[in-house]
Amino acid sequence: MDLSLNRQSKKSEKKHFSAGIIGSGPAGLTAAIYLGRSKIDTVVFEKIAPGGYIINVEKIENYPGFVEGISGQELGKLYVQHAKRFGAEIIDEEITKLELDKTPFITESSNESYTADSLIIACGSSSRKIGVPGEEEFIHKGISFCAACDAPFFEGENVVVVGAGNSGVQEALYISKFAKHITIVEFLDHPTCEPILLDRINKNDKIELLTSHTVVGFKGDKFLESVEIKDVSGGEIKPIKAKGSFIYAGEVPNSDLVKDKLELDKNGYILTDKHLKTSVKGVFAAGNVRDTTFRQVATAIGDGAVAAHEAYKYLEENK
Amino acid sequence: MLILFEKIGGKVGLISEQDKEYLKTEFSKNIKRKVQLLYFTDQEKESDYTVQTKELLEELVSLNDNLSLVIKNCDDEKSMKSENLTLCPSIKVKSERNGFMNFYGIPAGHEFTSFIEAINDMGGDNLPLSEDIIEDLKQIDKPIDIKVFITHGCPHCPGAVRNAHTFSLVNDNIKSSMVDANYFDKVSRENQVSSVPHIVINDKVNFTGNMPPRIFLDKIKEALK
């Protein structure tokens, strides 16, 4: 039996903090560790569960120090314990509004309002929709973005996974515990996952990799029945019978909260300089939500450390 | 998040000593009245699932003197009916506080969190809802039955269960149950569940996702029309 107990505090007595961190993924919790060690009173706001996106990942194998890999849930747990050890407060409230016009900055959830002298935005990213006919209609009716949540519903069924990057391939391996057959559809002529993952899908009889094909639609009656694909070089649309489809075709930043308050790039990622400063003084960004070239747990950790260091310097300079 | 991955003899997962200490502290801080865990099970058809549930509940109630466990058979139809329960196994968290917090199936995986929260809420005075939501909930004058279908691997589900359960604290007309979608697969199919959290209100309105309390409340109002 697996038991996951979320230990964060429910309500905070404090309403003002020197540093506020929005997002409790690897970047946010690393920043909390560093700020805590600098004796900065720090709060971390988390929306779903501490750990961020990684709690959906069954096993992380490329994070140094864990030779045999570690589950995303377990790693998230360690980050929380580590951040709390150095005094960070974790509040399970979704921040729905920010006011960055003056300091202290104001952060509001549906229940409470808090202020902070500096902020680190570490909201992460979400799976990107592919924008084809039928996608919206069949989300939650066969289409899912969370294999950990929904893979068991497709026991003995055919499933299509969209995208052969690390996420798509890793999740296909997880889904293969339940599904009868999985087709991974990738529009490039090669998968972009790590070679070690490619080896694994090649050895998995349930998984078929279809490159140079793109998903052009989802069809069904009340629920998904087939995924329509097409060769990128042309040709006819072909249906793949499938009751489930999991989409891992890139990410979108969770930057809605700051879209009119911070400078973003054309894809919505928060623009930062090399110090991870944003367009507002005293506000920093870290992890998948900012404009960076490679989004991994390891890179998010580095971002968290840099952002915390810079936030600390900012707080010292503006005492 | 604290996660326990203990498999003892491949059979039962028990609470680690570290977590027991944490829960003891939390319970002693939050629980101010007697809380009963009423577990309905089919004792003649025991499975790993029901045995593990019983062992988990026994461990939990040993952590605080205000907690108690009552085990009943699901064939005790009179008791099931008086508790407004329709599926077996089920765990109802009860106290003198108003509220209907029920779990159809084992509250394991991520749902262990919502189970602990239900115990703390039933034993304490906490009400994590804003004043305007509370006022709106008080206005509901017809029965509302909420089922929140979950899977144990779903990190989004405990939030939906918690919302539904805390709504029941405000108004006696609201009854809320978590439903393990995999264990109760027939019920899941009947309710067309293919993604979680999947919420069904009065068998009339359904939606998927952990929505903020205000949107959840709007769905309840929709079910009342």
C-alpha cells in the first residue's frame, strides 16, 4: 500500500514574509532551502502538492545522486523536508492575484492576502494541447495529460501517446503496465527522448513508435474511439483505434498570473537576465516558467539557487 | 508532501514511526472531540484490500485517544441505510460536528492526505472556506449528494475530495463521498469516469478536475435547478 501524506501547514498566522515563492516544484523549494539558510523568513505557496510537475513522474533517473533513480513523489517529499528544515513555511493555497506595482508585493489566494518584500515566481509549466479537431471535445473523455491519474482506466485497451520526447516515452512505459497496445506518434523523423529510454521502448512488445506522423484529429461518439494520424510528407489520414490518448507534445508556461505584470517572451515564458531578475525589481523567476533552453529537474534546481541568492542580495540592499 | 512507500511482506503498508510521530502531533493539536471511523466491510470475503484498510485504520486510531474504530458488516443493511451508504467497503468519518465525510474504498496513495484532513476537520473547528462561500452554502435547502471519483496516483484528487467534504461541514443537506474509481469500476463505468478527479452531483451534474470552491459551488447550484 502506498500512502502519500501531504504535510504542509494549512493556514499561516503570518501575513508578511521577506521572501515569497510561488510554486513548490524543484526550483521553488530549492530557493526556499537557500533563503532559509540565509535566515530569510520565507513562504512557499503551492497549488496542488509540493514537488510540482515531478510528482506525476514515476521515476527520475537523471538527477545526480540517485543512482537507481527516484520517484518524483519521493523526491518532492525530500525537497519539502529539506526546505522545512531551514524554516520555510509552505502554504497550500493557490495564488490567484499579484500586485507588483509597489513593495511589499501583494499575493492573494481565494482565502487570504499576504505580502512579501521579494518574490520568486516558480510556477512551472503544463502540458501543451496540440490544437486539432476533437481535442477539446474528448479531454477527460479519453484524452488525458496525467498518466499517473488516468492510465488505470485503459486496462487492456489501445492507447495513443502523442510525442516521443522524454515525457511521452517515460509515460508510455508507465501506461504499458495497463494498456494492451500503445502507439507513440512523433511528427519528427526521430524520437527526441534519451537513447536509454528508446532502448526500453524497443524492448517493450506493447509499444510501437511511429515517427514522421502527426495527429490531425480525435474522433468518437461520447468518448474517444480513434486518433487520426497522417504522414508528415502527405498521404491519407489514417485512424488508429484507441480509447485513450495521452498528450506530451511540449509545454506551456504557467505564467497567466504575471502576464500583464512581467515581460514575457512570445511563448509566454518570463524573461529574465542572467541573475534571474525579471522586469520588476525585487521579482525573480526560476525553473520551467522562465525563458531557458533546457527544462529539467537539474536545471530547475540551479535556477532556484541563483534566484534565492539574488533575492537575498536584493533584500540586503533594500533593508 | 510526505510519502510512505512501505511494503511489509508484500502485504500491508503501515505508517512509519516518523509519520506516526507527526500524526500524533497533528491529531493532538487539531482533534478536540471524539471522532469515530465507521468501517463497513464484508468480513466474510476478506481480501488484501479490506485487510489492509482495517490495519491502516487500527494504526490510525492508536495515535490519539479521541479516535475510535467501529467495524460493521456491509450485510447490516439497516446500519448501511441509516448511515446513507450504498457501496462496500466504506469508511465514514463521524463526530458530533455536522458533516458527511465518507470514503468508498481505501483512502491510500494521494488520498491518504484527504483522509487525514477529514479526521482533523471532524475533530476540530477548522473550516478552510471563505465567508462568501460559507454563506452561499448555508442557503442550500435541498439534498446534495457529491461523489468524487479518484485514483490513488492522482495528485489533483485530494483537493477535490477536501472541497466536497468541507462543504458538508457547512450544511447538513450536503453529503460527500470519495469513490475509488478502480475498485468500484462498475460504478465508474455507470458514471462514465475516464479521467479523475471526476465529480458527480446528485447523479445529474458532472465535471472533471480540481476546481476552485466557487466553481464547485456553481456546479452544485446547477444540480439544484
